[in-house]
Amino acid sequence: MLDLLAQERQRRILELVSRQQSVSIAALAHELGVSSMTIRRDLAKLTAEGKIKRVYGGAVSNLPVGYEPPYPAREGEDVQEKRQIAKVAASLLQPGDAVLLATGTTVVEVARAIDPALNLTVVTSSLPVAMELVAKPKVKLIMAGGLLRREGLSTTGHMAEYCLGEINADKLITSAAGLSLEEGITEYSNEDAVIKRVMLERARQVIVVSHHSKLERVAFASVAPLDVVDVLITDGGVDRELVELYQEQGIKVITASEKGNRENGS
């Protein structure tokens, strides 16, 4: 009976790792209602079988780093947590701000959460972000032109780089395919990585919005080292030890949840 329970638990772990690409021990223990020690034993077994890869505080999928989940699939994942993160990010915007909004499904939720009465100038390369802002007349919207990248519904290439290179912004709000202590910000594609690099160079403050499953995950294309990040907004599923490690890098970490937000100073 115990073996059957362990097998079912490990099957569920594999499902979660496959869907989210990375999961923390704390999140797995909470999801499955068992102790962290039990989860560590399960992860050790699955790692030995070659089904997952252990990382600090959790595990990641053995899928190739070049794998990019389809946009519709990403759009439907972790919606509640993304909206909590987005609400916090939108609350950081001030009247008159010039804001760069990058690509990503969490950034789309940020655009959706922006107060319609707030006067902003927003520059974006994301079609879904732009569509959310069209109905907000107080937002002066600038769309970076360029080559459409259908996988991410965003513009890329020299035209987009030129447009963004002419901008001076107060804030950049960006998501990331991966964010890690060693590799910093990484993206699914070189095209998106180049555009985000330009955005990083043009903003006074860099705010990363990221579901906890993207933390300590590495995607295909390098964008920038971790020290470019000023603020990280994530959800309550993040491992506390990992928060402290990011704080040690000088990053202000805010965890968003239904019960309220926790701010962690640098």
C-alpha cells in the first residue's frame, strides 16, 4: 500500500514538473500534503531514474532548454497567481510614468490590471499587451514595429530594436522564461532575448514578474545577469531560502498572495 502511495505521489510530481518546468520542494509538499523530507526522497528516486533534474530547493524538467511551450498553453497556466503578481506590479506605476512592457503572459495580466484612470505612456512589443491597453484611453500607447514572432505574438528584429532604442523609460516590467542565480534572465528565443536586452538598457528601474516555477530555471537564450534586476515580484509558492538568496543579490523581492503581499528589502 505504501509503495502504491509513493508511486502515485511520484507520478503527480512528474506531472507538476512537466507542466511548470520547475517546482520547489515547499510547493510540492504543500500540494501533496506531505513533509519536505518525503518530497526530497521522492525527488532523489526520480532523479536516479533520469526523469527529472534536482536543483537548489526543488527540481526541473529534463525537457531540452530549447523547448518553448505553445503560447495558448502558457496563457492558461497559473492564472490566479499571475493575476496576484500583476496586481502588485500595476500598483507600482505612478501617474506620468513612461513604462516599457515586455512580452509574456504575466505581463499581459499587468496590462489588464492597470488602472484605466492612470495617465501613462506605455511602449510594448507585445500584441496581447497592446490589445489590453487599447481600451484604456488615459494610456498613450506606442507599439514597437518589426517582424512578428508568432510563437510569442510579439515584434522582433531591427525595426523593433531601433524603435525601442529611442525610448527613455522610468520602468520596465518584464517576465522571463527563466530566472536563476547563475544564468540571470533567460528567454525561449534569441529574438526575444535581443529585444529584452534593448528594453533593459532603456529603463531606470527593472521589475521582473515571475511565477515561482520560473525561478532557478534556465531557458535557451541568455538576456542579462541577475544584477540588472531591481524588483522581483513572484507568488507565495516561492521557497523562503531562495528569496533570501535573491535578496543577497540586492534584489527587492515581493511575494504576492490572496492574503496580502510580503515585501523583502535588499
